[in-house]
Amino acid sequence: MSRALKHDIPGADRRIGEGDVRAKGWAAIFGDDADAARPLVVEIGFGRGEFLIDLALAAPATPHVGVEYSTKRVLKMARRLARAAVANVRLLDCTGEIVVHDLLAPASVQEFWINFPDPWPKKRHHRRRLLQPEMVRALAERLVASGSLHVATDHEGYADAIDAALAGEPLLENAFAPAPFLRDVPGRRATAYEVEWRAEGRPMHFWHYRRCAA
Ligand SMILES: C[S@@+](CC[C@H](N)C(=O)[O-])C[C@H]1O[C@@H](n2cnc3c(N)ncnc32)[C@H](O)[C@@H]1O
């Protein structure tokens, strides 16, 4: 992180590096800003960040982690957090894959939120999609018992693949059963992308799966 970027935050800088997590662990990283005994809430691909800020404000004692591989978006979100004085969030400028596989311990997460992950519509790019069966297994393993995995997409082709991966994971059970997914979730806040895509009439798909008790 350059000095210019570092100093361009109007308050506390909530960005952390992968090395910080490896060296200190999550409890030390949050310190007094959240209750270290509570499992984490993690949003992967937070985009403009409004959804994560609302989650964090609604549960001020819970440690929240935002993961986003656009450095520009992480910087903008760091500014928003500083302006809003939200203390219980930390931001990681890296991929969801790295965070899930390397930085989160088994049974350490209460909720994962993955809202409108990039669909990579071309067949030759499908392997770049975040949600693959191996990733769904890794996410499930990191959830505490009854912890939640929330996923949303507007893309029909990706929806079929996501639905198959979630339904095929034995560590998870569908909280929306018997429906495979919902088109609308009452009370759910719309993300920035969702607002744009709903205006275009794109079809919404929302999943909520829970980690089965061991
Ligand atoms: C389509 S946007 C959705 C943003 C936001 N969740 C929303 O619904 O408004 C996808 C976001 O995920 C980020 N992203 C895509 N793949 C990622 C990955 N593997 N790890 C972390 N972030 C990722 C992109 O940079 C982008 O900000």
C-alpha cells in the first residue's frame, strides 16, 4: 500500500493485509472493536460496500470481514468506513479463494455473504467462477454449526451451476426448502448491483444454506 493511499483515509484505516491475519490472528486484529469470542461475518466481493456496512451497523459487537480483489473498491470502502466511524469491520484486498482457503479456520464463520459474484458467462471462463463445488465445500467447513451461506445471482447459467453445487454439498442444508432458491427475500437490503439489474428486469436468485450440525 503506497503512502498516498494509506493517508487518504479520513479516520481509522480498517484495511489489513494477509500477513497481518497470519501473524496476529483475527482476535488481535479486531482488539476491542468487536467481541473476539463471536464467529466472523464475511462478505466476499463487497463491491461498493453498502451491504456490509448495514450488516456491521446492525451487529456492532460482531466482527465483520470484507473481501474484495479490486484495490480501488477497497480504498473507497475504507474511506466510507472511516467517515461512518464503523469499527467492527476489516477489509482484505485479495481474492475470496485465498481468504477462504488460507485465512479462515474451520468453524470460525457465522455467515458468508456472496452477492452477485462475477458470472464469467463464456464457457471457457467458467473455471474462474468463485462458486465451484470445491469452494462450496470449503465455505461449509468454515461455518459454525447452523452458520449461514447466502448467495445471490442474476445470471441464469451461473444460477444452475450454483444451485447444483449447493444442493450437492452434504455439509449444507437448504434453509429455503422446499424451494431451491427465492426470487425475493422479504426484508433483504438490495445491493448496488441488484438495484441496477432489477431495473433491467434480470431474474434474481437468492439461496440460503445452513451448515448441518456435526
Ligand atoms: C458483480 S460485482 C457485485 C458487487 C456487490 N456484491 C453487489 O452486489 O453490488 C462482483 C464484485 O466481486 C469482486 N470479485 C470478483 N471475484 C472476486 C474474487 N474471486 N475475490 C474477491 N472479490 C471478487 C469484484 O471486484 C466485484 O466488486
